[in-house]
Amino acid sequence: MFLKDNNRWSEKNETAMEINQVVINALFGIALFGNHDTSVNVRQFYSSFDKSVSDFLSRVTYRGNKTILIWNSAHRIETAAFGFGYQPFIQHGCEVSDCVVFDNATTPELLPLEDYDAIIIHMHELWLTQLPEFKRQAHQRLIFLTQESPTTMPIDITILGNYFNWTMSYRLNSDVQLLYGRVSPRPTAPTTADETRKMIEETDLSSTKNYAANKTQPVGWMVSHCDTNSLRETYVRQLSKFIPVDVYGGCGNLSCSRNDDHWLSYPECYTMLEEKYKFYLSFENSICTDYATEKFFEILKHNMIPVVYGGANYSQIAPPHSYINALDFTPEKLAEYLKLVDSNDTLYNEYFWWKDHYEVEAGVDQMASHGFCDLCKKLHQDQGVIKYYHELVSEWDPETKCKQMSSWEKN
């Protein structure tokens, strides 16, 4: 193991030395030709410099590094948060780090398309470009990437059969999971339903913290998309008839940030919200399979009870009794239950029984880190028969993977 790590270090050290040499050559060339008015010399220099870069990249490629191309919209946060080149795999502590990420928008000339081991395509922005056209090689994986729900898919997926090898998304059955968040048990987490029930019952006896203390308002919500496929806005309008709901952002009359319309600005608001509110509406814009976004995981990290409204199986991704599912109630019945929990600190604190026994990750940094580290590892380990998705409709059709809401009556 030490020898393998030592060899890897030697290769990376040698690569770094080569990068330095390319840069030195460039600086020397500028110094040599910068004061000359000889276009032939300049052209010769740039030709030599381009060859140095090309030779270097070829050596990087054939030293066992897997190459990953972001075909389109690499600026999107799902991919940009990780970074480009090979250093991010080191910086993120990837178990397998011998990979390089390229951005097609800024470095399209670096490698021929046929040479990449993986080509990632942002499906929700494919309308801005087109699918890559090239002679596909047997070793290559084309990857279907999306973090949006099927209800907003801008292209016809029925024409994409036998094109993609892997998927990379929030779906739990993705080849590479790109999750908005994750909850991991610590050593003290219960392993049976009886243990869980006992821990919940003992919360009021063992907890030294009252999570209800100093909270003055019942329900808060930050939202910028006001008309949604899930009709969450209709549910909230009905809910607000029975219990006060404070709405922040573009769809309400309250603000906690200069940039409420962008969810990346929300973290600066969470501290204020958790000090003031007991419940937070973690309502998704689509009710689709596995679709649980930062609206849920960020709240789990804070000291509010998330009231969820979505298509994910929350019992599969979060501790028991850590959330309240709005779809189990009509708006009126949900208001009654929230008032009950609001009025009883013991009931309220029971929803936080799990805090010492689980770890929550949320945000784009963990999303990108887990996703690309897993992708790099999979590219190195998957040596079997390359699979193809013969069709994508069964997993990404909004008619079958999303629920169209029209009533709030409990099913």
C-alpha cells in the first residue's frame, strides 16, 4: 500500500515538474521573442508551446488518469463546485484521485473527444447546445447528469435510447449519486425500531437542550418560485388560513438577504430562521421520486422541524421522527398538529432526539465532492461489459415519476 502511494506521489511530483517546465518554456519564449518584430519566430514559438502542452496532456492521460469532460454548461454549480483539472481530486480527499476534469467551454482543444474516458452532459441545459458528435470508442462512458426533476426536462428523452451509459443525479438508483444531502448514522445510532422508540421516549429526560426555547413564531418559509408543478403555493395558502406562515423571498413580503432569489444565499438566513421559528416548510417544486433538495437537508442541519412536501421516501433518507410530512394531512389538519406540537415542548423536542446520533451533510460542496470522487473511483473499477440505457422514459417520465397534485385530501 505504501509503495503504491509512493509511486502515485512520484508520478504527481513528476507531473508538477513538467507543468513548471512548460511554464518556464513559455516565459522564456516571451522574453526571447517579445521585443522582436519577426512573426515567423513568434509563430515558431507558439507552435513549440502548443506541442509542449499537447505532449504534457498526452503523458497525463496515459499515466492511468481517467479523463472526464464536462460537455456543456460546466459553470452550473453541480459541476463547477468541484473544480477542474486533477487537483480537486486531491483537495477533496478522494479515495481514488487519478482523474482529470476538463471544461469543454474553455479548453475544447485539449483532447479529441474520442480520448475521454467519460463525457458528462448537463441534460437540463442541452437545449443551449447539442449532443456531441464523434466516433465513439468502446471504453467511453457518456453520462446523463441532472439535478432537476423530470417535470422541467427541456428535451424529448424518448429519442435518447442506447446513448447514455451512466446516470449521475439525485436519484438513489443513479450509477453515480449526486445528492443534495445525506444523513449518516454515528456509532450510537439505534439499529432497531425498539431502540429508536426508546430513544425518542427518553428525549425529555436525557436532553439538556430545549430546542423550543426563545422561538416566537410557528412557521417560516423561504421561496422564490411562486408557481410550481407541485402546487405547493396552493397548499400554503390553505395552511395559512389556520396557522400563521411567514414567507421570505420573491413569493412573500419578508426578506432575510439581499439575494433571496438564489438558494445559495439561504445559508446566511438559516441562523435567523432557526432562532425565530419552530417549523420550516421544506416544500419541493415537484413531487417526484427521490427528489429531496437542499430545502430539506439544510433544515435538518439546523434546529427547526422540517415539514416536508415532496416525492422522496423520507423514511429512507432521514432518521425516524425527524420531520413532519405535509402529505399525510390536509392543510387544516396539518395546522392543528403543528399547533399541538408548538404548545408542548416535550413533543417538540422529541423531533430532535436523533441530533447526537446522526451526521447531516448538505450543500453543493458535499454534493460535488461525493459525486466526482465516486465517479473517478467507478471509472477505475468498472472493467466489465459497458452497459447502455436502452430507454430513459421509465425513470425520467414526469407522468410516471411525478405526482400531479389537485387535492389535499389524505389518500
